[in-house]
Amino acid sequence: MKKSYIKIVLLTLISIISIQCKSMNTTSQENIEQDNIVEAVASSQIATVEKLLEAGADANQKGSDSKPLLLTATERRDIAMAKLLVRYGANVNLQDNSLNSPFLYAGASGYTDLVKLYLDHHADFKIFNRYNGTALIPACERGHVETVRLLANTKGFPIDHINRLGWTALLEAIILGDGSQKYVDIIRILLDANSDKNIADHEGVTPIEHAKKRGFNMIVALLEAKGKNTT
């Protein structure tokens, strides 16, 4: 009876150890796959990424740097990889620790092709960057004319959103722009899309006042002639 009891205990222990080993092997394999897909996306190994995704890898996996796979592809402007990840359910709004998301980064970088892709896949206009800004505001700052044109004319986009600095897209284009032709074009696009030229910054300075201070005469002329409201 005692021997039989000991045998049962030993078999139970062997079974528990076996299950734990299998669990550890599974976890280890999952970690390997996660590491592999992060590396594969970063090195544009699209066939490998597709194989891993087909095998069940998470399209929203983040690397050790907190970047989602789609953000890594976006930073590289890897359109084919971005399309693949989106097809497998990658979230275009998923943010890293710096509050960058694929959509926000694409807008700020002037990657209009990727902005279009993400608009078609549920880009969220209520998710903001570390400055509490939209994809449009840094696009204006950096002079990305076609990206500005796309976003400013996207239905429902918050064109007059005010960031943490107290600036709208219109203010940012004037305050941080250099008044060159591309910034003149951006101001025209924003005004044609009914951006409010009368929204002032936190200190009460309006876009036209900023433009006058900086000697941006062409922009001043646009602001005097157009806008949602008249003065």
C-alpha cells in the first residue's frame, strides 16, 4: 500500500514537472517569436514577418524600446510592411512611451502615403502627441504641404485644435515657419479649409500679429483677405 502511494506521488510529480517544462518551452518559444518579429520588421524582412503573423504573432507587439511594430515600419517609411501589419490588425493609434503613434508620426514626418493608409484604418483624431498636438500641427511646422492638404481637408479633423503650447496649426506654421513659399501655401490651405484665423496664443497674440512681427508680408496678406471670420 505504501509502495503504491509512493508510486502515485512520483507519477504526479513527474506529470507536474512535465507540464511546467512544456509551459516554459512555450513561453520561451513565444518570446523568441516576439523578438524575431521585432527584428524582422526593423530590417524589412517582409516574408519573415508575414510568416510569423500567419503563425499567430501579434501585429501589435512592442519592442524593448516600447515602439509598436507599425511605428517601427512607419519610421522607416516601409509602406509594404505597414500595409502587411495593418492587414493583420495593427493599430494605427497605438503609442510608445513618448506618445508617438504610427498615425501621429506619419503626419509629423510628412509621409502622406502612410497618412492616407492610416486614415483608411481608423486613425483616431482624439489621440495626441507629447505636446498634446495632432498629426497636423507638426506637419505645418515642418512645411509638409501635401500632408497638411490631406489632413486639413479630412472630414472631422480638428483643424483648430490647440496644443499644450497654446498654438493651433495656423499659429505653429507662422511661429515656427520661415515665411517661405511652402508656408504661404500651408496658410492658404488652412484658411481655405476654414481654420479660424482669430484664435490667439496663450498670450493673446493672433496669427496676423505674429506674421506682422516676423515680416511675413505674403502671409499677412492672406490673413487679411481670408479666414473663417472677418475682422
